[in-house]
Amino acid sequence: MLYAGALLLRRAAYACGLLRAGRVGVPVVVVGNLYVGGTGKTPLTIELVRSLQRRGWHPGIVSRGYGSTTRSPRLVDQDAAAAEVGDEPLLIARSTQAPVVVGVRRVAAARLLLRAHPDCDVIVADDGLQHRSLAREVELALVDERGLGNGWLLPAGPLREPAGRLECVDAIVLRSTTSNPARGTPGFEMQTHLADEIHRLGDRAHTMPLAELARRQAARSLSVTAAAGIGVPERFFAMLRTAGLTFEPLPLPDHYDFRDNPFARLRTHLVLITEKDAVKCERLEPMRKDARIWVVPLAATVDERLIDLVVARLTPHRKTAHGPSTA
């Protein structure tokens, strides 16, 4: 009740003008969720940015940068340490080659991004649904197989905002489910799958088809451990099983920092990890030198009708690109 009351007061403050959302001069797309934890925001952000790039846009990304050691807005250098800028922003920057800024204050982060990259004509805010300080033209909310849980707000349940918030977003992106909890909001499916090739940690040129690994394991009885420090590790494990692999699962806490090497004492031929974990492991010399560790990239595909909707909502605002902020 206290949490709900705080949400209501904050929403009322914006509604009556006591608080104002800042505009930054280009349209903004927010990717977020209601359910606490990993629902697939990073894969969606990456695929959304790539789709916009294919359609002639020049997107930039702002993110909180969970785990980042900086509070002031900071541009993400692709050679930065994940501990400095956050593992997910670093992965997004490397996967999209688009500019990324991390910062607690999204408006300040967006303005830094536009100063550094004035060619950007749209900003994608990763995990920004609850950050009303940044004005937005499009809101996308992810819903996975867990739906809305018990329907309660924190701390009695898993929701950051009431379920009715989904009636206010522009679209719901459904991951691992086809059940749309908001009948008044269009829903579009997102599929995530493993890439066809894996690569050795720290050496993208050293690759192996995932299907070949499955064949080698069947022929030679290779022992494999699969580790994942993501929101829902079982999703990663399930996809590996679907690919025909047998392994010992090693679930780790989300955003695990790997300072305590969980692989040092493992007696296994191969260790498979996610890209999100790889951006941290490759900075640690003992892991970088461990030839057993291989990275399994994840790919996402979204309904093209979702991209059509986003572009249709953005296009009327494109003429304001590079204009002064109206905040």
C-alpha cells in the first residue's frame, strides 16, 4: 500500500505539472517492463536498434547501467570494463555499434549523447518505463511467460507498477508467451534463439558451429557445463537442450561479476556462457586464458509489424531532430 501510494503521488505530480518530463529534441522510444528482473529488455533493445538502423534511422541508447561505478552520465567505450559502465550497456554498444550513454538521470544522459553524436535522430531508453522524467513518444513493455505473477506490487509481488499500466503503453512485446494481459494494447511476439556459431572467449575469430559441438559431444562424450548470470538462466539452458546439448547447468545471480571464478575447480571439457557474461569474463585474465570457455551468442527476432508501429509513431517527430530541448 505504501509503495502504491508513492507511485500514485508521483504520477499525480507529473499530471498537475509539479514535475515535468524533459524533452531532448529528438523522439524517444522507451523499452521496459512491469515484472522485476529479466524479461528480455536487452535483446529487444538490440533488435529494435538494428531494425531502426536498417530503416535509415540513427539511434542512440541511454541506460541506467546496472553495476556501473559512475553516477554522472558517461559515454560507453566498447573497450570499457563492464564494472565501469554495466554489462548490458556494453553488450548493446558492441552488438549495435550505436552510441550508448549510461547514467542515473536519463535526461542528462540523453543530452550528453546528443552533444557527442548530433547525428542521432532517435533515442532508445533501455529499461526506462518507470523513469517519467524523460519524455517519450513510444512506450514498449515486455511480458514473458511469468505474466504478471500474483498481480501484486512490490514487495508483496513482482510488479513495479499496477497491471493497468499496460493499457497505457503503445505496444506489448510477448516473449515466450502468446498471452497478452492487456486486451486494449496491441501485442507482438519476440522470439529469442541461439546463434548458429559459438566462439572462444576473447577470440571471435575462433568459431565453431553449435550443431558441430552437439555432434562432437555425441561422438566423444564431451563433458559440458553451461553457466548463465542472467535474469532467468533456465531460458538459456532450455535453448541449449533444444540444440541437442547435454550439460551440467550452473545458474548464477543476475549481473554476476565473476571476481570469484566459478569455473576454476570444474572438471569439464567445455564451459558455455552467455554474451552478457562474456563482456565481464574477457577482462579477467584467468578466464581469458581458459580455452574451455566458449561464448554462445543470443539472437532475437521481432514481428516486423512492431517496427512498423514504432516507425509510424516516430516519423511525425523526426523533423525535430537536432532541435533545441523544450524541457
